[in-house]
Amino acid sequence: MISQCSHGVKEGDLCSYCLKASKSVQPVWRRLDQILRHSGYARSAEWPECTIESEHGLYQVEQVRVGDTETIQAVQELLEQTFGKEEVDPVSVLVAAIEGTLRDGTQDIARYRLYTARDSGGKIQSVYAGGLIQMLDDSRSPIGEVMFMGAYGVTRPESRRRGLVRELYASSIMRAAADAQSQSKRFTIIAGEATSAAELAWNAVGRRRVYTEVTADEYHELEYLQPPLDFDSLTGLPAEGAGTVPEHLMVEFLDGGPDKARLIGAVDGIYRWCNVQPRSAFLTDEGYNTHIRYIADGQTRINDTIYHSKSLLLLSATQREERRRKGIKICDHIDADH
């Protein structure tokens, strides 16, 4: 990660010159233009942080910054109210993610960019989080491309179905385009795990599930698995109560059609950021190496499925049903419907 862009703006701050330049260079702007053109909100500026207004009211879109403890605590409380306190990491983990650091204080491979929508009373009604990750080749060398990993979008019950996460998503990938430009990288893919309930919302902004071709008339959804999030510090194996979770992977290729190498690189990016833990998290080298092998084994199974497929196909919910009506067999990753 570079410390500043060519215009002298330090990493972490938004460079207006890089944002402007990204519009003619970064392919994500084709998607951004569509999202903004079909938005139900009027934006005060084509800028990640702005006011948005519609029949639902006026909202202030803001990025959550390091040191803004009041906002971070409010976001933490919204997450706990939505998912349950026992399912949410402590606020210290959220702070570290925004800072771009690991549990041991060392630099992480990416940092969370969180955007919030505050209503006219100053209450946070919605939050969206994601981050930009450098993509690597098989030799673990950078390839000059970055991906955006969509982490989660949460809205209070009283403000759902108003398109707020969609607006925060637009702000997030707009900022990601500027950051990619600042780093002299090409932003080529968006990927993230998604629930079945959220599928239609992500379809609306271009993300679809991944299917592999078995025959010309049969496609199977990629059986993506989220590795455990917690590992035993001694053995390196999943901690008690932690395990692999089937999830739907939803993707948008920004620079060309479905690409096996980029998809494998995106899965690798998600695993490196979310699941691979630093050496300091383990008591012994053996425990750490066991942990690394555990993650790698799961990743290899997914990679093999992608590599050996005849082709890849991205399908929205509507496109799946259209193909089924034509007699094409579409097999979904039903284990991920939880």
C-alpha cells in the first residue's frame, strides 16, 4: 500500500484529482453511472460524501473515520441490534478494521471503508462496509489490479426498502475507484458473500451468483465456503464452535466477461483479508502452519472447481428462472440458503 498518491494526498484521504481521473480510466464507472442514473435520490454532489434527498427525506452520507468514537459506537450498536450481540465482534475489532490493522497491531492487507446515512435528526439509519484488496498471481506477486470486497449492508427496520444501502454502496465503490487510481491499480472485480434474502438487492446493482458449466444444458452454482473465523491458538484448527459455512458468492466483473483467473484471485483476496490470521495469533509455528494449510485446502477445492469448469456464467434470480423455463438445468448452492 502506498503512503500517498502522485498528487501528494496521503493514503486514507480522498484525492479529488484521482477521483476525477478515475472516471475515464476505471471501468467501475460504467456501473456507477447506471446506479446514479436510476437512483431514487438526488445527490448534492458526485462525491462519496454528500447529502441525498428523496420522498423519504434528507440524509447525510458520511465516511466513518478513525477516531470518530461516537459514530463507531453507534455503528457497533446497530450491528448488535441487527445480528445479535453474541454474533458481532467487539468494537475493538471494528476500530482495527477501520484503521487497517490486525489484532496484533500490524498492518492488514486492506482497511474497512464504512459509509453511513444519517437522517435529519442525526441518527444513523444505514451503514455499508467494504474494502479494496490488492490481487495476487499464483506466485503471490501483485498483478496491478484490485478488487472490492463487499462486506455487509445494514439498515434499521423503519428505514428498509428505501434504497439507502444502494446509495452507500455507490459511495463505497466511488471511493474505491479513487483509491485504485491513487494506487495506480486497475479496479476489475467486485465480490462478496451474500444471503438469499439480499440477492435481489445485489442483482439491482450488477452483482450475480457464479455458475459453472457442466454441459451445454446444465449449470451448477459455485459451492463457495466461508472458512472458520476463529482458530485454536495452539492447534491451528478451527476453534470450538467455529466451522466452515456455505455461502453464496456474488460477483461483478468490471473489465470483460467472467474470468477464471480473476475469480480465483477474488476468492483468494477474501480469504487473505477475512480468514488468514497472522503468525502472532498462534503459540507455535506448527499451529500457524496447520492454520495456513487448513485455509489453503479449502481454497484449493474451490479453485479446482473453477479451473476445471467448461465456462463460468453469472446469473441473477430472474436469469436463472428464464433458463429453467427453456429447459436448462440450474442447480443452486442450497446449503447456503440459511
